[in-house]
Amino acid sequence: MCVVVIAIGAVLNVPIAIINGKRTVEIETNINTTRCDVLNRFDNNLLPILHFGFLNFLSLLSVIFIVVTQVKVRGVILHQTALRKRIGASTNQTAKNSSGRTDFTEIAGESSEAVEKINVSAIQGTKLFTITQKLVKVKNRAEEDQNIRITFTFCIVTILLLVSFQAFLWYQTLLSLDRYLHPEGRISKARDTFYEYFPDIITINGVLNPFVYYFTDNKFKRELKGLCRG
């Protein structure tokens, strides 16, 4: 699957090898420099607009697919949790009824010693039921907390993905469209700085994801601490 995704990504980005290169930039302070960007000769060409626009469309579809998938997964998790709770409640009620049921007809014919043993067994059964019920509640609470953390993690990762890739692709699409409609001449130093550093926003997703998992995934945190200590 990974090989297929890499192959598709390579095919989709073939135009980058054609349209990108050393772009000559004229700055208002009489400075001529070069930048790694879309080549000047493609300013009046539709290829950059079509390429970045198509990638933007695919990225948007991917985000929608991820969100829908997360909602469905969340629904399945909640359904399974509710089902386990109902099964646990039914089992506990059955155990409680069984532990509290006493056959007085048989007890009437038994000695006082036998009655005492039965009472002790009943008390022990009640205590066992109480302990089991508490353990079930603790387990259910732990599962709920884990589900909340998973949902929270998915939401943050999706937002970072949306901010990084969508912002970058919208920037490239709109910039290509602007250069197509209005040929670029001399630009200000501030604009050149913006063009130079804003595309780095695409790295936000990769940079912040480890921190997201560290603060929301206890297993990841333990593994990372073990790696650092070891």
C-alpha cells in the first residue's frame, strides 16, 4: 500500500520538476536575486494553476475522507462501549440475584452450623460482587478516557493537516493565478520575505505531530521515555 501511495505521489508531482527551478526576482531596493520557485516563463501559463488547483482539490477530498472516517470510527467505539456496559450490567445483576437467593426450605432442615456457613458464604458472595462491580466501573472509566484521548488526538492531527497542506496549496494556487492575471514585476522586500518563508507552513503537521502524540498517547509517551533513558 505504501509503495502504491508513493508511486501515485510521484506521478502527481511530475509537473513540479517541470515548472519549478531558479526564479529571478526583482526587489524594489534594486536587488536582483533568485529563488526556488515557479520559473518566470510559466507566469503566463495555466500549468501551475491547474497543477496546484488539482492537488488542492485532492487534498480537500482527503481531509473530508479523514473526517468522515474518524466520525464513523468514533461511532463504532461508542457503540462497543455502550454494548459492553449493557452486558456488564446484565451480568452483575444476574450475579447479584444469584448471590442473594436463599432456599429457606432447605435451611429449615439444617443445623445451626450449616446455616452459619451459608450466611458466611452469602456475605463473601456479596463482597465479591461489590469488588467486581467496582472493577467493572474502573475499567469502563478507563475505556471512556482512552476513547476521549483518541478522539482528541484525531481532531488535532486533522486540524494540523488541514492548516498545513491546505494553506500551502491554496497559497500556491492563488499565487499562480495572480501571476497569470497580473505579470509580476518588482516586488517589495516584505513580499519577497513572505514568498520565501510562508511555504514552510507545510512542515507544521510533521513538526507538531510528535508533540501531539506525546501529550495525548500514554503508550507513545512511555515508549519515548524508555528510548531516551535506554
